[in-house]
Amino acid sequence: MFVEDGGIRRMARDRLLFLALAVASASGPTEIVAQEEQQVVVVTGTGRVEIEPDYATVTFGVSVRESTPSAALSVMNERLDSIAAALGAVGLPWDSIPTAGFSVNPEEDRNSPGRPIVGFTAATSLRATLRDFSRIPIVIEEALGAGANTVTGVVFESTQMEAARDEALRRAVERARRQAEVIADGLGRELGAIIEVITPEASRIVGHSVSLAASRRREIVPQLITVSQTVSVRWRLRDRPR
């Protein structure tokens, strides 16, 4: 029960066994819990930071199917040699492109009794790192033209991700504290000791699009990377000094 007396006064006077108040805000949910004479406030704050990407990774690969494992590997290696030559011609040394995955798997005829093996698939994926975004369509075109038959993605990254996560966390804590102070003041109380702090994993949102049309125009414009951190803080509420 709320009592009007020159403002909102303490709720604990009624000795409620449990009281929960949820407040929706831009910084996240807030919970106030009162048990007998002890009150706490739980606030979730979110901080966001936008940074520009400064490099990109392009993942592409080769997948071939032949009657034997050795034949599949032989054809795949021939294609890789062609890709290495094509990318080397545009200034991307082969030793700068690490292997991201490799596999050789049998293929079965699932419609026949006993499911006999009818062939083998050899596949490998490679990852190229580029700092000049204008070269991304060129690398994709050259790789596909030389024998690659999969392009699984272009991901824009930043060498400033760790600093961005730290700043986003700092902003999240500031917003949580500001929200908690407003609530405590409205209740005629003030923030006491911190009881608990919970910080989930940081999240990131990257806007980018790589299409065949964009590849033909030889232009890819990455969007900013948004790094988000959320923190949940539980404070004790205490009486104001008199």
C-alpha cells in the first residue's frame, strides 16, 4: 500500500511479506522487492557502442564428389591449385589464406538394400582476411572463377572489439545506477551496498550484405558494428541520513 505524505513514503512500514514492482524503461526491467524491513532494488541496464569495422573475413570453399576418396581429393587439390594461382594474381598470397575446414565423407544410396557406398565427397573451406573492402568482390569472383563452388559468408570485424565491449559495459552500469537512484529517491530511500552483479555475454549486431549484383558492381559498403552489453545489479535500499 502506498501512503501519500508529502510524496511517496516508505513501503516497508506496512510489513508486507512480498512486494514486486516492475518498471519498463529503455535501459531494461527494474524490480523492487520488500521483505519485512529489508528492501532491495534490481535494475537491468544496457549499454551500446557503435564502431567501424576495419577488416573482413571471406569464407569460401571447394566441394567435389567422385567415385573414390583419392579421386575426390585429387580433383579438389587441382581446384585449390587454380584458386591459389588466381588469388595470387590479385595480390593475395596463398599462405595468407588458412584452411577453415576439411572433410572426406562417403555417400550412401539410402534407397538400396544395405545402403551401399556410391561415392565420396571431399570438401574444404578457406578463410581470407581483407582490410581493403573494395577487394572483397574481386576475391570472390576470382575464387569462384578458379573452381570454388561455395561462398559461405563475409563477416566484418574490428580490432577494437574488446575496447568497445568494455565501454558498452561501463555505459550499462551507469544506466543501471541512474535508474536505481531515481527509484530509490522516489521511495524516500537511497542506494546501499551492492548485493549482486550479473553480466551476460556481450552481443553484437553487424549489418552487411553481399549479393551477386554487388559483386558485379565491385562495391561492398559495410555498416557499423553495434556492440551491446547488459548488466543486472541488485542494491540494498537504506534510509536517508537525518
